[in-house]
Amino acid sequence: MILEKLHTKHEDTVQYFLADGTLLNERIGKEILIQYTGNIFCRKCSKSTNKSFGEGFCYPCFLAAPEASPCILHPELCEAHLGKGRDLAYEEKNHNQPHYVYLAATDLVKVGVTRATQMPTRWMDQGAREAIILAETPNRYLAGVMEVALKEMYSDKTNWQNMLRNIQEHSIDLVEEKWGLLDQLPEDIGQYFTEDETLYSFTYPVLAYPEKVASLTLDKEPRISGRLTGIRGQYLYIDHYLVLNIRRHTGYEVEWK
């Protein structure tokens, strides 16, 4: 099996699937074995590579593929609306499209950007407890500009350790946070503010949250075995406190039992 990010389905408890369609929720509480073969295949060209760059690319594709463009991590750098990019057809389809700026609660409130069609997948991938749409923009660039403006007040990164330990600020009210920003946004981007107060909530299949976590990687631990005790974001919990980021290992070939 070639690993790729876990697929999700938003239900009362988030459902997680492997690339082959296996429902991982049914394996929770049971022993699993993940054996890395030593092979890595580029997610773009499928060629073998000695090292993965940018979550699954060989180095040439990391430099050239539109899926690895700098604006993936920094949407304010996007030039799709100007007709520029590594692949104009890709940019038009994926970046010159409506995007959401959102607030999400993991441990604290973070700000983020996602394509409208990626909601609510983006929030489940991040392990968010709750999320709310702040604004809708016509393209990725404008969403990125708004995100940058909000970084002075909110982080754009998830504290993965706190998220996996389920450490959170219970007093967070995302609706209140959202409306508190209305008068603080610059006029040129404030026009995209949406009055939608829909609050999206997520419950993850975790038997019990650990007090501490230790991260595993297949490069250092090619054979990982133990009891699958939960899933949150893109992480598997093994024996409660050991965690493996599946998305970080995109392209890795494994035997999964």
C-alpha cells in the first residue's frame, strides 16, 4: 500500500478511511502492524525517490508541480487571479475559485484558508474541535491577504501536541470571536465578511486522550506495531501516547495488517 492522507467523512464521530477504502474506525481497540518497505513513490509522477519533499513529492516535482507551489502554504503569494502560476489550468481550477477564511478551535483559536469545496475536510484534517466561516473571497490570493491581516491576533498553525492531548480553552466562543473582528478588518477585505453563524463541530474516535505524546516516523521506526487507540487530524494513536502522522508519510510504501 502506498500511503496518502487519510480520507474523512463528517458524521457524529469523524470517520477515517485508508486510500483503499478501509474504514479505520473499525480497527480502533485492535492490534495493527505497519511495516515500511523502504520505498517512497512521488505522489505526482509516481517515480521512486530516496526522500520525500513537501509531503510526498520527489525533488523535481517539488520544484515544478503546482500542488507544491509556495502559495499552498502562503496563499497571499497566489497569482492565479493574474493568470500566472506553475500550471495555469490547475491554478484556474483550484486557486482562482471561491475560498473561505475561517476560524478554528483546537487548543486556541487559529485562522486559516481553504478552498470552498474543501470544507469541512480541511478542519477534520487539522483535528479542529469547532470551526466557523469568517469570510468568502473570489480567489485564493484575497483569502491569503485576509489571513495575513489576522495573523497579528491569531496563529495560523495548529499546536499538534496540544491538539493530540486534547488541551483546549473551553471558554472559546467562535461566533463571538467572529463578530468581534468585523470592525477590525481593512475595508478592502472586510467586504468579504459573511454573516453566516453556522458552527461546525467535530468529535474524533479516540478511546482516551493521553497526558503526553511521542511522535513516530517510519524513517526511524520502519516497523510500528501496537493497539490502535484513536485517530485525530491525520494522526494515529498507537498504545495511547505514540502518534504517527499519516499525511507526513504520503508516498511511503507499507504493508498494513
